[in-house]
Amino acid sequence: MIGSSRPAGAAASASGSGAYRAGVATALVTSFATVWTTIVRDDGNGIGFFLLIMAATVGAFAAWFRPAGMARTMLGVAIMQALLGVAIATAPSIAGLSDGGFKLLLFSGIFAALWLMSAALFCAAAKAGSRGFD
């Protein structure tokens, strides 16, 4: 880059940092929306969804907030979200509700997609060579 005071590698790191920040923003918005919808629904299944957020937090700390580790963490949380949705949707207490299982699967599918979007953004940041919020 002619006339730039930053080395060429810094440009790649800055673009990776944007993907990293977008991944963090997506994960935070997904966590907030999960808490909000769980409180609004108040159907007695909220502890499982709060544990998803705890898993994401613990995984982020375990990965030292590095993009590759964060991508794996968000992928794991997306899988947990889908499995939790299936487990609750097939529970006998939900079977008596009209469209209860479908709504829960739809809810879990949308949130799993958001966790996967966060994982993809962290993966892009890792491929770009970002080290997080450095």
C-alpha cells in the first residue's frame, strides 16, 4: 500500500477485526434475544436456554476470545440450541399444546441459524488472521 503508514499485514488484520466484531455483535444480540424471548414466554423451559448462553460465555473464555476458538464455540452452541429445541419439542408436556412443538422448533431453528452466523463470522476473522480485539 503506497503512502500508508501501516504494514500490508495490518490491512488484512483490520478486515478480520471487522468480521470478529460482527461475530461478537451477532452473538451478543442472539444472547439478548434468547433471554428476552425466554422471559416473555415463561413456559418453564427457560433454564435450558440460559445454559446455552452460559456455554457460549464459558467457551469464549476457554478460547481466550480468539477467533478460531470462538467459531468452534458458536458452532457447539448452535448444535446445543438445535438439540435442546428437539428435546423440548418432543417432550410430553408440549405434545398437548396446539402448534407448541412447531413453534419451539421454529424458535430454535432461527436462533441456531444466528449462532451459526456468528460462527461463520468468527471463522472469517480467523482466516483473515485477526487475533480478536487487539
